[in-house]
Amino acid sequence: MLFKKKDIFFETFIAISKNITEAAEEFSSEIHKPGTERKALTDIQDLEKKGDRYTHSIYKELNKTFITPLEREDILNLAVKMDDILDGIEATLIRMDIYDIRDINIFIKRNTEIIVEQCKEVEGAIEKLTSKKFLDIRPHAVRINELENEADDLFNNSLRELVSSCTDAIEFVKYKQIYEMLEEVTDACEDVANILESVLMRNS
């Protein structure tokens, strides 16, 4: 057991959110470094494994706890979607490594910055959730949604630029997939925000 049973769910959510933020910051820092060697991959894989352990502890406690601090469905969905964020970050960095992406353009860089901002907002919202300051969750959820809208625009612009300038079919496929994977991470952050909004509505 990772924490005392009395606060296992909330304490684990806090740990998960901090772990996600750390992975996002590591990812963005790596992307913004000069050079092409992906040195952060192992670190992020370690953080992903830690995240899996946290998520499994949530599943384990749900199976043996009768009274939970939130609706069981909310706890489960929140654990799953937060794990999706971390899985997406890891998967994107692995794919960039496999594809040997050398030109880290402004679209990729800004997307990682958005992901960091979203993850920090998720962490802030989780802190409010565990303090049961439900109404204070909303500003974080709104900001996550605003950032996701920016990511949508960025995705569309990156595809336009790719279509207009890339003449190599293989490179086209590589970059298109990376853009899509980054978009999926920002979508996962929005999914977490939507779950938190639902929790807010049921508890306010």
C-alpha cells in the first residue's frame, strides 16, 4: 500500500498529478534542448511505470473499499484519464525516437509547452478536489479547455504547413503522426477537466 487507507484515493491522485507534471516538464525540456539525442526517454519511462503503480493502487482500493470520498465511477474515470496523459507523453517521445525526428519545429515545441501548462492546471485542480474546494476546480478546468482549443488551432496550422511544404512522403507521415499524438495528449487533459467539472456539479 502506497498511503494510509484513510486518504488513499486523494493522496494517490495528488501523487499521480505531480508525476504527470514532472513527465510533461521533462518532455518539454527535452524537446527544447539543442541536438537530437532523446536522453529523457528512460526517465519518462520510469515515471510512466510509477504512474502505473499509482493507478493500480486506485483499482485495488476500489475493489475493497465500500465507502469512497467520491462516486466510484468518478474515481475510476479520473484514474484512467490521468494515466492516459502520461501514456501519451511516453508514447510520443518513443515514436519521435523511433522516427528519428530531428527537426523540432515550432509546432512541436509549442505543443509540449501547452501540455506542461495543462498538466499544471490538472495538478492545481486535483489539489482543490482533495481539499473539497469544489467550486475552485472550475478556473483550472476552464484554463485546460482554453489550452486545448489553442492546441486544436496549432494542430490545424501544423497540418496546413505540412501539406504545403513537405514533399517527402515518409517525412509527411512521420510528422503527421507526431502532431496527432501530441493532440491526443491535450485531449486527454481536457477529458480530465471534463470529469472534474462533473464532480464539481455533483458536489456543489
